[in-house]
Amino acid sequence: FGSRSYERSSPTHRAQSSQSPICWQQDQLSAVAMAVWRSSLTSVGLLAVVGQVAVSVVGATSAARAGLIRGVSYGPVPLKSVEGASSLPADDWFCDEAVPMWGRAGRGDLRVISSMGANMIRLYGNNPAYDHTNFLDEAVKEGLGVAAGMSDYPYYQMTPGSCLTATDFNCFSQVKPLYLQNLNKGFLTADRKYHPALKYMNILNEPDLKMPSSTDIGGPEGPMQMARSLISAFDAMLEAEKEAGVTGPLINFTATFSYAICAACGGFSGKPALGQMWVLDDAMHNPEKYGYTPINDISAAYEARFIHSFNTQNPATDLQHQFLDDYSAHFPTTPVYIGEYHRVHANQTEDLDMILSLAEVNPLFFGISFFQYQVAYWKTGSERDFGMFALSSSSLGTFDYFGTTFNLYCLEPQPDDPSAMDMPSAVANAYGGSGIDYSALCQRSPEAVALNASGYSEILAQGSIPQMVGFVERLIHHMGAIAKPGAEGTLQTFSQGFVDGSSGGFEDLASSLGSQPSWIDVDPHAKCVASRSVQPSTIEKAMAWACSQATSFSCDDITSECDGNIYRIADYVFSRYYKEVGATNPLTDCSFQGAAVFASSVLYSKWTGSSQCAEGGVAMATMRASTTASAPGIETETLAATTTVAFTTTVAPRTEPTTTPIATTADAASTTAGVTLHGGCVASREAQPASVQQAIDWACSQVTSFSCSEIPSECAGSTYRTADYVFSRYFREAGGVNPNVNCAFGGAAVFASSELYAQWTDASQCPEQDVAAPIAQDSTTTLGSSTEMATTAVATTVTTTSTLASIQDATTPIAQDSTTTLGSSTEMATTAVATTV
């Protein structure tokens, strides 16, 4: 997480132990502590004294705070009372069936969490039989890391066979197959690397209250049993990684304890949470002492990949003297974070500022996850005091969750009376977020309405420019295009014209976008793929219809990398059916009644596995790395997670892709539009060195007019300058035409003006001299030059004024509670499916 990537050395800052009495019970903030805090806000330097540590209130936008874990705990049970809680069909809220709650076409919870300035979402329920790829992809898109966890099921709910009752707290046999399922159902990508969204895996939440429940208050056997359950489960997860062939950067593990005092834990008998951590630390280093012989070197894995965590609702004023002073002294190389933090009835702006300020000055304290997103109506008493959002009396409709219909309730911010703010705003204030657009919380999303005149009218009636921006952007995406980087202001102004009526109506919108204005890029590699915003049942119906109609391919031949995930299977089917029928109008022919989208490669490359499954899909080699890196506060590699540890569970060696998707001269169009550009084909300075090197290797294996062994010394010392030399000469050898194709190199190159690349250090010495490059008629090229740019018509997207105007009422999304015939504009409306769609 940001700048808090932890190096395993003794911390230079060590707080002195406070002699203050321990008051860990969940009481109100003391008047004295609150007075100290409030007075500090008005003092010079904004200093507050917490224990013996001077904490500077640096504010939510400080660089130090940007590097902290700023999480939100997420368990959005769609109930408004305890009624129905015992009959919930599942409690996994990050599976595909729950997409109406967290997805963009529904309530958009992930986007709401991101807008508060959070950079992590902490999860609870987890059924390994369900796929979680879609949620993880969406989390990356919203700049959120994910802290997942094992459910309680294998530990004490499995009947028969739980490790509590059947295997004497040895949880290896119960946990290993479940975690292996998790790995194969979204936690790993096709190349066996952890999904970039996944940051932490919780072995068990509050094990001291469950394994057994008497751990904190009973005899010495309780902590022994708890420790055995945790180290055996950890061993099982490491073994599952080994069996799955995990490679690349690794995630970190934790076990989140309660903030209770463990009287029998042996260490820290008078301090909350520390005793439990002491026992676990001892068990990780001495497993046989706790009655367990591990298969793997769990001690080495613990040293390299573990972060401690605990839950508390104690005020921030307690934490330094009750916990942090002793923690830093006894666990000097293991970081810690708070998995659930929320001081009920406190002034949230003050208390959250204080707790995050503590994290800024305590190097081992990585941050918090605020508890929690939504009021837990399915619980009783004080358990209902924690949610940021209540469920309102209004809803956005209903959705099916494993055969049970639930209301998709709108969200209502809960008040935080002491701060005179609502609670989500208080969290956003502490986290440095942009804030939530409350006016859109109970409005239908632009992602949910039909892409026709009816859907346009629905969004127009909302009178919201941001909502219209979303509708316009979705329409652009369904044309296989994107708004160019830097065109946000143009998109906003363009959309505003339709909200205020100055630009006309839907026909005018369709006509304008159909003319391909200069601020959008149309992708010749766009494909008809599954929309990630709809539920699996909608996808299944559309696939059933397409498979019943297809003649050029068989749905029985779906490749293994696509099989097993409903969205990737649909990518395979929709893209091939679209090609088979010779479709020309994506708005109608790639609709499948709302189940599909004609997406550019920029979009579908962000969806795990889509590039591999869509017919002729283009894998954007640098897309995942650049997306993850740009997420605020998120790093791909945290703690020592990139270290390959020398123990028996070491994962397979990290492997790099053996092939790079690079365009060839065969891809070039045969006709030109009479536009000639001047410049050179050079390395993109935004591409990662590894991607540039792969492209260099490929080009050097293809060239005939020059040799890569003859690169001059002034170019050979830098990957980018070497690429300038190679790419420019390869481009000239390929005929110097159509830079959008022949100067692509999988995103590693750019056709730039000499004025632009002369600004790069020594770059002008290495490229071939300027060339005059004609632009093919069916390509759109964005140039590096600030003065030359050509945008030409794309033959594959026939979106003229007359065509777009004719499809105003052609597409209608499938209602959750209706039976609808699927199809393209020419076939689907009249064809019935055997499954009675």
C-alpha cells in the first residue's frame, strides 16, 4: 500500500511504553482524552498527545496517509430485519450473483467505496465453489485492493467433519481443498499468478472467539487449540498454492483477532490482542510444541508473508499505550493493521484523524478498515450501530441470489451527530476521498438502462451531467471505442449539451458519435464480449440462444482457459457468433438483450482472460500493470510478498510470457485516406521496460535490412533507446505506412514527431530519420506530435446517422423477473430457445 511497503528491518522509531492504566473495555471516549484532542486541533502545529507519542494531525491528503491501508469492511446482507437471516441461500457477497449490489449497473457499491478515498475492501463470506474473478477485476478498476478471508465453514460449521469437532483442531484437510478451489476460481489468473486486486488472505476472523470460543477466558488448552487450528490452516493454504502452481508476486496472510485480553495465552496476559498474537507467533516458530507437524516450512512463510491484525471499537486515544508500544517492542519485524475499526458514538472526523495519525508515526501500524459499509439489520442490539449506510424504503428493483429474490435497496447515509456530518462524509474526510454523489444513490445507473431513445430519456430525466456522461461513455464503449486520455473535459461539455437541451436528443447524440469526433478512439480490435455488469443468469440465457444458432463453431469446443467462468465462456461464444453473422452494427448485433458489449481491447484486456477467449482478442501486455499501478494507494507487491522463500512450499519459478502480441505488415490496410504524417516509430516511455524488451526481441527476429547486433553504443545502454533504434528501422523496413498497425508492438511503441522524441534524453540520436507515413483508411491513429493528428473512419464500425437513428428502440435489457427472447436485430426477436428463454 503506497509508500508503506514494509522493509524487514528493525524500526527506527520505537515508542516508549506508557504507564497509563489499561482500560480496554468498550466505553465512551473519556472527557480528558477528548479535551486533549480537541484542544490540540486549535494549538500551533496541530499536535495531540497520545500516551507519550506526539501525533501531528497532518490531514487526509498527506503523503504519509496516502500510503496507509484505508479500508472499508463489506458485508451487504440485503435484509432489513432478522427475518430471513437464517434462510439466506449464501453469504458470499463478492461472487457474480451479487453483482447488482457491487457492480456498476446496479447499486455500484465498489464505486461508492472508492469515492470515499478507500484503497481496500475487506470481505467476509467466501464460498470457494463460486467464481470471484469479476469482483476482483472491478476492484482493480476502482483502485481497490481486496482483503478476502476463509469462511467459518471448515472450522466449526462443517457437519460432519469440522476441525473443531472431527480432527482435534487440525484444519489441514478441511482448508486445503477449499483454498485450492479459491485459487482456481478467480484468485489466480490464467498464468497462475495471484489476481492483482488480491492483497491479503485472512485465515480466520476472530479465531480466539471460535476455535474454541473459550480461548480468551478458559484454561491453557484453549490457546493451544486455537494456535493449532491456525498454523494447520496456514500450512494447508501454502500446500494449495504449491499444488496450483502459483507463480509471480505473492499475497500476504493474516489472522484477525478480537481485542479481548487472553488470560491463558502465556504472554501479555494483561493486554488486549497481544496475547493471542504472542501464541500464534510462538506456534509458527515451534509448531510441534502445539501438536502439529507441518508439511511446509511455515516459519519461513510466516516471517516473509504475515501481517498481524485485530478488530476493535476502542477509541484512538487507547491504542498507543494499550497496544502499539508493546507491539513494536515485541514484534519489530511484523506489521499490523486493524481489520475492523469504528468507535461508535464518537466524533468520527476526530477519531479517524487520530487513528490514522497514529499509523503515520508508528512504522509497523499499516492502517485500518472502517467497520462497516452497511447496517447489519440481520443482527440485533448494538451490532446495528456500525453501518455507514442504512437501507432506505426505496429500491432499484429486485435481484435473484441463488434462487431467492431480494430487494436492491437504495442506500441512505447514517448521521454522525458529534461531527455534524453524515458518516460516509466523515470517512471520506479522513481518507481524503472526493466524496459521494448522494443524488445518484437511488437513481438507475447509466450502465443499467437500454442503449436507445428510451434509456436516453430515462437518464435525461435525472437532470444529472455525471449520469449523462456515464450514458455517453457507455455508448462510446459499445461502439468499440473509448474517449481519448485527456478528453474528460470535452466529454463533460459534450454531455452537458444534451442535459440542457442545446445539443438535441438521442438521434443527435447517436449521429454525433457515429461521425467519430476527434476526441474518441475507435479500436479495430474491438470484440463482442460479455458485459461484466449483468448477472450470470442473463449471460446463460443469451449463450443458450447463440449456441443454438451457431453453425461455424460448436459450444462443445470451448477451450479450457475459458471453460469454468460464465463470462469468459460468453466471450468465446458472443465474439464468434458476431463474426459468423457478419454483423456490422454493434449496437444491435452485439446486444444479446443487454448481455454483451462491443468493447475495445482497452476495456476487455482489463477483464481477466477475456483476451484469450474472445475470437481474435488482443492481449494488451502492459494493461494490467499500468492499471494496477495507477490505483491510488495500491502497489502490486506489498510487504515481502515478492520474495520467493526457500522453503518446501516455494511456488513455481516466476515465468514471463513467451509470446508478445505484435502487429505485422499483414495487418496493414491496402488503401489510404490521403493523410501523411511525419515522425518516427520509437519506444513509448509509458510502457514498462519488460514489455519494450519483448517487443525488441520480436522485431529483431523478423528484420532483414539491419542487424540488432550492430546497435551503436550510444543506444545500446538503454532499453528505450535500443527500442528507438530497432522500432524505427523495422517500421521503415515494413514500408513506413499505417503507423497504427506497423508501429504498435503491443503498445510498446508510438509514432511520434521529431519535436516530441527530441525531448527524451538522447532519443534523437537513435531513431531512423523522419519518415512520411500514410494513414490507412480503416485505422485511427493518435500521434505523439502536438500538431499532427488524424482521425479517420473505421470500416468495421458502421454507425452512420441513419443506422443509429434506426436502432433507437432495438435493444432492451432483460428484466430480472421476466422471460425474454434473445437475439440480434435480424434473428433473435423471433427465435425461441428450447430452454424457454
